[in-house]
Amino acid sequence: MKQRQSRRQRNAPTISDVAREAGVSPMTVSRVINGERNVRERTRAEVNRAIEVLGYTPNRAARSLASADQIIIGLLYSNPSAAYLSELLVGGLEQASRHNIQLVVEKCDSEKDAESVAMRLVAGGVEGILIPPPLSDQPRMLNLLHSSDTPAVAIASECVRENIASVSIDDYRAAYEMTRHIIDLGHRRIGFITGDDNQVASGRRLAGYRDALAEAGLSHGEELIAEGRFTYRSGLDAAQKLFELDSPPTAVFASNDDMAAATVAVAHRRGLDVPTDLTVCGFDDTALATTIWPELTTIHQPIIEMARAAVDLLAERVRARRDEEELESRHQLLDFTLARRQSDAPPPDEKRRTEQRTRVVAEKLG
Amino acid sequence: MKQRQSRRQRNAPTISDVAREAGVSPMTVSRVINGERNVRERTRAEVNRAIEVLGYTPNRAARSLASADQIIIGLLYSNPSAAYLSELLVGGLEQASRHNIQLVVEKCDSEKDAESVAMRLVAGGVEGILIPPPLSDQPRMLNLLHSSDTPAVAIASECVRENIASVSIDDYRAAYEMTRHIIDLGHRRIGFITGDDNQVASGRRLAGYRDALAEAGLSHGEELIAEGRFTYRSGLDAAQKLFELDSPPTAVFASNDDMAAATVAVAHRRGLDVPTDLTVCGFDDTALATTIWPELTTIHQPIIEMARAAVDLLAERVRARRDEEELESRHQLLDFTLARRQSDAPPPDEKRRTEQRTRVVAEKLG
DNA sequence: CTGAAAGCGCTTACAG
DNA sequence: CTGAAAGCGCTTACAG
């Protein structure tokens, strides 16, 4: 009879080696490893000695296969924010591997697609789902997760659902502080470009801006608030509108970096220097913020940490679900920072502003 | 007889479920999953359908337990290209998990840091390293990997080292084809903004531009070639220089999107419409290309596929190394595509161009 | 307190 | 090109 060739490649000692060395069964070794108490003290000591002698380390793959304690969670993303995604993945993967959690990353194309991909993931054994923006702001998506009772954590969204947790920064507070920062520089007429109506963050950022102004006694009408939709294109139009005001702002705070960049472009076309003639601030701290010139003062979100926190939160929920515990939804807020760069400055003095306005008018006439 | 209670906790589909669904043996499913080629096309299709239907994901623990051949590789990146990174991760992770390879993603801050992180990875059991740009263009990094005899694959770099493989697109060919595209639109004076001197791709892109012009009998002096360094800022200066020529170009081909975007900005400041008055093309197809207005015509690199290919190549090299085989370095070229968008058009007719030039001069004098 | 048996989900080695 | 069998290293469920 030919001997079947062994399949072992590494020759690390196994639980059976330890058992043989200690003169017990593998089961007993397993008990000792796992700290179960129903093992006679002498037996335990003997096993520990054998472990020591052989330099035994349990095989992780075998453990999680046998115990079925591995958690698989999914990260479902749609295309828009690629720069965002990279940080998300870095943070998420790190935390997942640390806790022996398998993170399945899936892309979907449309909103419709997202729902079917989510259901396929769940059908495929994924026990919880991580939803980054912009998916985390789609009511249908959240409703689906909610009604299918799938543990889920929404990132950078505070959409409240009973059984969905979230991790985000305090958009209201961040917008408030940015506005304060601009006020402290000496600005009195501060324009604002809003974000997309159907993202929750948009409203919060606007509210932060409003409250900071009100608190400083600078409330003015609605003319300094221009509507945007988070796209560069919409920022172009919104900035245009602000500059055409009879008394244009000396600073513009846009609800994201794309629109802030668009504002800088429009300012340049009109011959305004940033920040000497105009302060422009953004939100999000995407790659664009440090690509263009001048680099944008903006709000930085700790995306990597948010991803880590989201993984932890989700793992906790998945375990709770396995144990059939009820878990209330939890909304975790992480700290943002105000990244100050080259696009802000005190307002131009009155003389320079008059010169400018004259120049612009002259060009129009010419 | 009492039925023994099942131990399965999650009810994820297994390889047997897929096999049953597809009407084959688990072995065949395993072959399909692992991309072995000795499976009939029809069988393979059927298995893939079953996988899709059930939403099957292989259990990692079981795989690595059974195969005992788990490979750990590292992806070492430095900060610059975040949008790039996300695609890299998506492609790399997917392929890695497919082949049961553990991908350790590590970030480093500086070039110096990169070297120590690389060595730490290797000391910690990582058997091969993936190097994306801009690290893949740093001679010291490559030399280190080379001399420490660590299997490595450089992405988007064709730096030749004996034992380092690479995956990239044909930068020369891509630049050649973009230049041809601009010529075919009718342009005769085509400006070029170069990339950073110390990246290999820069030279190749320039050569592609040069050869396309020469072939079309359009070679002119060096005046239409402006030096850039891949940054937005350097693009601003380079574009400025091109526009100040006595006979400025009607089209500008920048060596990357950042500099193309800068060119658009400068054109706008000078009152030139893109693409009516000026065609601007970029390279890389980063997020910026579709953020700004007009969206840029540019060269798209299949980054996700490059990452996949890089993982495969690296795994092959790690295995070869385990078996103590010699493997010569391999340089794999993938296909790029020319993404045509809104920033290119035929050259303005002569009349309009004269008007423009007059306007610009008038502004200067005024 | 201890152990024999079965099984986790996959792959290797072999046979057709 | 396909499959039956054995085994990876551990744990669960059960029986003493």
C-alpha cells in the first residue's frame, strides 16, 4: 500500500502533539487552552508544561472554522466618493482583521442595485452591513435594512432608524465653528452655499452657519445663502449669484470642497484674488482641497477612525443579534478638526474693495 | 435515534450548497473559485450562476486551514494619490480574498519611513510587497526591495530591476494616441505640459507626444513644451507660459489631470472658453477630471485591474520563492482607454482667434 | 473531570 | 474534465 502523501506544510505542533506529550486527549488540551475550569489542577499543569515544551500556538483558522465564531460583515459602497472610500477601507480593514472579522467589500452602481446587492450579501451570510455616504443618506436603503432587521451602521449620516446605528461628526458644530472662524477673521458679510437637499448633513451645516451668525449679531436676510447640490457645477452657479449681489460677501463658506473650489474658480475669472480679496472655505477635506491653489481651509473628518468605530459598533450589534438581545440604536459622534490653509484671510480694507468693484464694472462695460 | 444537533451557526451557503445547486461536485466548485482552467466552459458558467444565485462567499478559515498555504503580502503606500488608492484597494482586496491571500495595507509618511515600514513588514512575516506610485518610482525603495531580495511588484512604474515585476499601462502609447486624437480634431499647434522629471512615466508621455507630432509632420521647436511637476500649481505656471507665446497653442495636452485642470483655470481667467477657444486634455482620469467643468478628456488607467494583476503577479513570485525557483522580472502592460468628455473640440476658426488675441492685448494695455 | 466521535468548509492527492 | 476520499486543526455535543 502506497502511503498517501501528507498535506501538512508547516510543521508547527498541533493540539494532538500536545495531547500526546501530556498523555491526555486533545479535548482536554482544548479545555485548558480555553480556560475552562472543569479540568483537574494536575492535568492542567501537565498540559501547560507540554504546551511550553512544544512551543504550541493554536491555529487560528482551525479555531474559527470549528467554533463558527467568525463574523462576516459587508461594506456596501456606490461610486461617488473615491477618496473617501480609500480611507474607509484602510480603517475598516484594519479593525476587521484585528477582531477576526471578515469584511466583504462590494460596489453597487445605482440605488436600485444597492438594495439588491445588500439583499444578496445578507442571503450570502453577511450578518451586518456598513453603509458609507451617499448610500447612508438614502431613505429607501435605510428602510430596507431596517425592515429586514439587518444589523447596520450608517457612516456620516444621522438618519435615525430604530435599529440602525451611526458614526459621524457633528456637522452642525463643524459648520458653526467654521463660521465663527470666518467671523473672527473680521468678516461681516459671509456667503453660504448649501448642499444637496436630500442629504441630512446639508441642513445641519446650514443651521450651524445660521446660528453662528445670529450669535454674533450678524444675521442678514437670505440673500447671502445660495443653493448648491454638492457638485462643482452647482458651486459655479451659486458663487456667480453671490458675486452679483449689490453688496457681495467678503467670504464664502461652501458646504463642501467641490463647491468651494468652484467658488475660487469664479472669483479668479472675475479678477479677485483668494484670499486677499475673498475668503473661501470648504467642508470635508477631500483631495481637491489640497490640489487647487490656494489650498482650501476646510473641515477635516477623521474618516479612518470613523470606519474603525463603525466596524466595532457593527460587530457588537451582530453579536447581540446572535444572542437575540435587543440593542437600541446608537449614534456615535467623533471629533472633526478645522484644517486651516491658504484660502482665508481678513477682509480687504474698504479702499481696495471699492477699487475692485469699479474694475469689475469697467470690464463689464468695456 | 436522536438527531445530533447541527453545529452550524451561520446559515451561509457552503461549497456543497453551490455544488448541489449547480449539479456538480464540491471539487468542481472549488476549481472554479480558484480559477483553475481545467473546467469545461459550460460547467464553469453553471457554477458561477449558482454562486451568484446563492450569494456564496468562500469561508476563509476553511480555505486557509485546508490549504495551509496562506500567503501574506503587503501593500505599502504613501499619501499622495487617495483616489488612486481606493481603486487600488478595491482591486487588490478582491483578488487577494479570492486567492486566499492576506493583504496587509500599510501607510507610510515619508520616503525614509517607507523603507523602515517595508522592512518591518518583512520581519513580521509578509512575504511580498506591492508598491503603488509614487513609491514605485523611488529608486531607493526599489533598490532596497531588490537588495533584500523581497518579492515585489511595482504598479504604474516601469523601473527595471532584476527581481522586481511591474504592472502598468503603456504611457508612451497612451500619450501618442491622445496627441493623435487632438491632431485628428484639426489642431496644428498643440502645447504639452510635462510631468515630474524623476518619474519614469513623464519621459514616456513626452516621447509619445513628440512622435505623434513628428509622424503627422507637425514637429515644431521646443517652445510648445512647458515644464510641469504634476502639481496643480506647476500646471498654472506652465499654462501661463504657453499662453504668452507669440503664437499660442489651440490645444494643450497636460501630462496629468491636475495640470490640465490648472490649464482650464488659467484659460478661464484669460477669458478663453474651453473647448470652444481651447482644447485641454489630461492624463490619469482622476476624480478631478470629472469634478471640474468642463469635464476633461483624458487617459483612463484600469487601476482596479492593475491591482488585481499585481496581486496575481506577486503571489506567483512569492510561491516561486518558497520553491526556491528563479523568476525573471516581468513587466505586464494593461490596456488604457481614451475617455472623451467635454474639454476638446476642433480649433476655433481663424477669425475668432484673431478677435481673441486682440481682446487679450486690449486687456493688457487697459 | 475526561474522552471518542463527528463535524466546521474547504483543498490536496489521487483515480478515472 | 470531473469526482470520491481523506485530511487540515480545532471545537461542539454527547456520553460516561
